[in-house]
Amino acid sequence: MKLRLTSKDILNKKFKSSPNGYNPEDVDTFLDKILEDYRDIDKEIDNLNAQLVSLKRDNEALKSGLREKEQVISIQKSKNIALRSNHESSLDNLELLQKCGAYERKLYELGVDPSKIK
């Protein structure tokens, strides 16, 4: 947005004098330029406010999506931990059975029937 006047232009403006004070046409022309700048500024403010509202809405939607994804990730992590725990306990049980089997074979090799041990 290009303004027609700067603050220095406004501050340093000199009007031509007329018998009744300043020349009304000069003052009106100058005020018209100021008014045009204010209208442009108002339009720009309205556009920026609309963009701000839109960006806030987008930001909230993205935050909501992120929260949902974090919940999904959290649930999946919990499931993975449970699966890993189940898998590890299954391996522990399998290892125990394998060890028992190995002990039974060793006892048979030594001539002892494991089913008769109390």
C-alpha cells in the first residue's frame, strides 16, 4: 500500500494565505489527499483483520488435527507396549517349556523317570 502523504508531508505542509486566512482550495485539496490515504488504510486494516481471522481459524484447525494425531500416536504406543509385553511373556513361557523339556531329557539320560519325581 503506497500512501500519498508521509507524516513529514503533513507536518511541513504550508498553505497559501488569502485575505480571509488560508486558501480554502489548497486546504480542501490537501484534506482530500489525507482522506484518500485514510480510506486506503481502513481498507488495508479490514483486509488484514480478515486475514488474521482466517489464519486464526486455520491455526485452530491445525492444532486440533495435531492433537488428534498425538492421541492416535499415544494409543498406538500403548498398543505397541502391550503387544511387546505379551510377546515377551510368550517368549518367557516358551523358554521355560524348552528348559523343562531339556531337564526331562537329561533326567531320562541319567535313568530317572521325571514323572515319578515328587
